[in-house]
Amino acid sequence: AAATFYLIDYALSINGGSPAAAFWPQALASHNYEPFITHERRDFASNYSVVMLGGRDGYVRRFQADLAQDDGSNFSSYVTYGPFLLGQGMLMQGIVSELYAAIPASSGDIDWSLYVGTSPERASVASAFATGEWNTVGRTPSSYPRAAGNAGLLKLANGENNARWVVERIGMLILPAGRVKA
């Protein structure tokens, strides 16, 4: 059975801004993989994470950005941007008329899904309005989803197993579409 735990991610701004924190769920294939203990070590010689996670299965793990597998097993990953308003305020809606991205040569394919709703909450539980794949290095060809609503979410996921994925920029043309319909 899959296990879900919550991870707190805390980062300090290098440019003198305020510290930022995030609290987000992680789903693992087994409860044996969930972190039981953590340790931070100082390592100035490598680019690897200095935070180590001790799992219930007895293994010590750390994040390594250059790996696309975990102990030889492929894994899926995704990030969801949003919810973001498509209209000016909660009473107005917009139409996502165009969607594109900039993908570096070091990236694998990226699957995208666009969700819209009459409110941020409804967008977060909606079925995908439009889906596609970005597999072009540089600026991807534009998609024209014509998705209307008050709020939207954009989910990006790895499009192929055993490949890291990176997105440099996302572009979205949003046109005004009047008042939210009840």
C-alpha cells in the first residue's frame, strides 16, 4: 500500500528576501521508505544534498538531482502550478488562448494538463480540460486550448520514464471573457 507523509521544505533567499517555507505531501510506494530520521551534514566539496533521510527499511537516502531512477527503479514526478486567476478578480473569468514553454536540451519529454473552473477550488478538483506533450528543445509549438474559467492549474509531469525533465519558461496568453457564470 502506498504511504503518504508530509514534508516541510524551508529555503532562505540568497538575495536578502524573506525566508520561504512549503508544506507538501509525498507519496511513496511503501511505508518502509518514509523518512524515520533526518540528518544534515556539511559537505562543501560536492553538489549533493547535505540532508540525509533514514528510512524505516534501514537505508539512508539523499536527493541527487542528476539521477532519474531510485535504486534502478523508474519513478514518476510532477509539479502543479496554481491555482491562478484567469480573470481580474473573483467575479471575472478569462480564456487560456495559447500555451507554450521553453525546454532545454537536457530535458526529457514533459506532459502537461490544464485544469479550469469557476473558482480556484473547482479548478483543483476538475478533470483536465486540455492535455499535451512538450518534446521540442527550445520554444515549443503553441497549443490553443481555449479553456475558460475564473481559475486554472497547470500540471507538468515527466513524459518518459528514466529521464529527467526541466522547464525554463512557460508562456500563457489569457484573454478576458466577462463575468463568471453561476
